Amino acid sequence: MTFITHDVLIVGAGAAGLTLALELARRKLPFRLIEKLEHPFAGSRGKGIQPRTQEIFEDLGVIDRLVAAGGLYPPPRAYREDGTFEDSPSATATDARPGEPYNLPLMVPQFLTERVLRERLRELGHAPEFACELTAFEQDDDGVTARLAGPRGDEVLRVRYLVGADGGRSFVRRALGIGFEGKTLGVRAVVADLLLHGLGRDAWHRFNDGSMERQMSLCPLAGTELFQLQAPVPMQGEVAVTAAALNDMVASRTGRADIVIDEVRWASVYEMNARLADRYRVGRALLIGDAAHTHPPTGGQGLNTSIQDACNLAWKLAAVLRGAPASLLDTYEEERRPIAAEMLGMATRLLREASQGPMRRGREVKQLDISHAGSSLALDRCAGGRAVAAGDRAPDALCRGAGGLPRRLFELFRGTHWTLLCHGPLDAASAPPARAGLHRHVVGETGDILDVHGEFRAHYGVEPGDWVLVRPDGYIGAMLTSGDAIALETFLGAVGLGVSAPTPARCRPGA
Ligand SMILES: Cc1cc2nc3c(=O)[nH]c(=O)nc-3n(C[C@H](O)[C@H](O)[C@H](O)COP(=O)(O)OP(=O)(O)OC[C@H]3O[C@@H](n4cnc5c(N)ncnc54)[C@H](O)[C@@H]3O)c2cc1C
């Protein structure tokens, strides 16, 4: 008989698996994170970190390290046939709305992002186990039995939950028999990280925009001395990715002999797909990231969507492991699958645009307007007309603590807890009792947080007596009034925060 030794097995240490591991590590839940590669992935592919993901990285304590590791995008430079060119303006924060501290996409090559996440994980006492592959698993009512092949040989592991963060070709998804509907988009492309000379690092160089036969982009990768080459290639036949072969491609598509590739550090040829898993969960096995959805890279959404899947799942998994109803896990698919479906549509539309001319990426790629309004978890008891509703992303606001120092709401949210913002004054009789996992703040003249700039009122549209309950993943769980104490208590009970919530379930052999 195999005993349960860990709550969760995370399969795959890409961006999704690493983020889930960080979220579980900071909740002090026992887990294992396995990765079949012998060494960390070396390619730059998902290099765009969108503003919503930057907010998550602030919460995880890595945003400043990531900004320092990467940088902003340079202006796109479109070359004409005669060699002249035109620069488009760099992205600016023109559509920034109040309460959005991050508004520009950040460029960090994926191998650097993953390195920063691994370093943070180390600080929390964990690390991915490389060269360790999931080869089989089965589940029953109490847990999942997984077979691993690793450096120590074969191993059988028993866990409460298994999460497949194992990428587009997901073994976990296939083993669960989950369909992956969608289509191949009839576009094959090469992506490569290069050392080259002949081009400046002050622009994202783009040649033959709109031609799927001759298009090519060379983007200086922030934080490195590399350029990322991206170019469509014919659907059939071998594509060589040596320096000599790519030099031939560069010369024929740019008409220039002065751009010379000195070294290819990493390269991949891939077919673009838009596919979505039919289900995100079967019993005790769940999917996150590319295992659940694959997008063309045009919208810069895949890595970001994967990281946000992990954040949505992590707090629900932790709550269920600590005694919340298992049905809470159903809301993971309920909330995240429609978002992935929308992203697939957007990325596919952008790919179509790219085949006709320059793409127009709008505000939607920033992922700041993602909302779970309408989710069975969103409780809204306030009259309409508020600036935000239950299910929406909780905006930031600059306030002042009663102690006199500046306080951003995002600082109050940072961590694994829920946050109840009571727009004061607070009637002691209706206030929910204090409990583990819930931080309560009274915002108002007699509260611990002073809305000195009026930003809280403006960004949330709240009236005195309104309460805003913010989830650990930064979305608004409930909008209520001080008269709704009973509804609040019921809600908190359903997410594992009832006043008589069970004590944390630790890992007990045989339990
Ligand atoms: C050219 C290109 C450009 C892109 N640009 C962007 C962009 O700008 N922005 C963006 O958001 N996204 C972008 N993406 C997409 C992004 O790279 C992916 O969405 C992201 O890597 C998904 O992360 P993941 O952790 O889900 O999966 P992956 O990164 O694929 O990680 C899965 C891991 O699981 C491991 N694994 C698989 N099977 C097993 C097993 N049985 N046992 C153990 N381990 C296993 C794999 O080795 C792998 O390391 C781009 C992709 C490409 C190709």
C-alpha cells in the first residue's frame, strides 16, 4: 500500500507549473514539482508579460526582479522594399485607467522569467525535480497514484491531487481522455534566439509585414545580447535552423548582406494551433496552462493565460485541501475555460490580421478587463452603477494608513489571504468576526485606512456602508452592504473561511 506523502503532484515546471508551485509553497502545502527535461528550458518564446500578469508577479514578490531582468518593448520598425523604414510609436499607457499600476507589456525572455520564478521558489524552500517524468497514473475517491521515472529510478507516489502543467502535448490530458478540440491554423513558423550583427537594438525590426511567405521579425531580447527571430516557413519539408540556413533566410527575406547571424543559441519549428480542452478537471486530476489551451503566439497571451490559470486554481485547491467543499474546484473550469476560449479567438484573429498587414493589438491583450462576473462564486448585493462588480479584477488605489504612511490596496491584498474592505464607519455588531485567512480593513475617517485621495471611492464606486471582499487572486468575490452580514458569512463558509472552518489538513500517512 502506498501512503499519501504530498497533497499535490505538479507535472511540468514551465511557467504554469512554477507559478502553481509558488502559490502552494507560500501556503505551506506539501507538493512535488516534476519536470521531464534534464535542464531548464532554454528558449525565449513567450517573451511578453502582460499588465495583469505583472500584477500577479507583484503579489508573488518578483515584479521588480523581472523588470530588472528584462525591459520594455522597443518601437516596431517596418522596412519597405527599398530598404527605407518607418518606426511606429512604442506602446504608451494611453489607455491606462485609474487603479492600474502596470499598463505596458514587459519583455522578458521566457527562460529568464522561469529562472526568476525558480529562484523565488528556492527562497520558499522548493525546487523542480528535473529529469523526472510522469509515466502513468490512476485515481480513486481518495487520491491519485502516479508512476514516475526519475534519476532515482521508478517510483510510485500517492497524492491527493495531480495537476497537469505539462504543455500542449500534455500526457495528463491524453491519459484522462480529454478532447482537445480546435484546429491547426495552417501556419508553420520558426522561432530562434540568435547572436547577430548588422542591426541595432533600438527597434523591433520587421520585414515584409503581411506576406506569409516572406515575413520576418528580428526582436532584440531585453536583458540579453540575443535577438529573437520569428518567421513563417512552408508547411511541408525540412527546415534547417543552422546559422548558415538562417543567414540564407535573412538575406533572401531582407535583401541585405550586412545582417549576419553569428550563432544560434536555441531554435524551434512549430505549427500554430488553436485548441481548447473539453474539460479542465476529471476527479482529482486538473489541467493548467498550455495543457488546457494552445494559442498562436500573435496575441502574446499563452504564457500569461497559463500563469493566471495557476493563480485561479491555487487558492481553490488549498481551500479544498484544508476542508472547503470539493465543489469549489468546479469553479476553476467554470471561470477559466471561457477566458481561454476568448483568448483563442483573439489570437486567431490577430494571426489573420498579421497575414494581411500589421496587427492591431488593443487593450484586450493586457488582460486587465478579464472578469469572473456571472461566475457562481461572484456574489453581488450592491445596487448597479458601481465602478466595479463582483467577479471583476479588484483595482489598486493609493490611500494612507492611519499610522501616516502611504498604503496601496495592492499591498493590503498581497499574500494568500482574503481581504474585506469595509467602507466605514463600521457597525461593530454587523462586522464579521475575525478569523484566519481573512484580513479586515475599515476604509474611512475613523478606519485603519484613510482614503485621502478619494481613489478607493472612485475606483470602486462605493458608498459608505459598502463592503468589498477581495479573493486571494485579486478578483472581487463579493460586493455587499453592511446589512448583508449573513450572506457574507455563508459565502465565506463556501470558500473554506467559515468561523468554524476545520483546522488545516496536514499530510498524514494513510489519511
Ligand atoms: C514563438 C512563440 C512565442 C510566444 N510568445 C508568447 C508571448 O509573447 N506571450 C505569451 O503569453 N505566450 C507566448 N507564447 C506561449 C508560451 O510560450 C506558452 O503558452 C507557455 O510556455 C505555456 O506554459 P506552460 O507552463 O503551460 O507549458 P510549457 O512551457 O510547455 O511547460 C510544460 C512543461 O511540462 C514538461 N512535461 C511534459 N510532459 C511531462 C511529463 N510527463 N512529466 C514531467 N514533465 C513533463 C515539459 O518538458 C515542459 O517543460 C509563445 C509561444 C511561442 C511558440
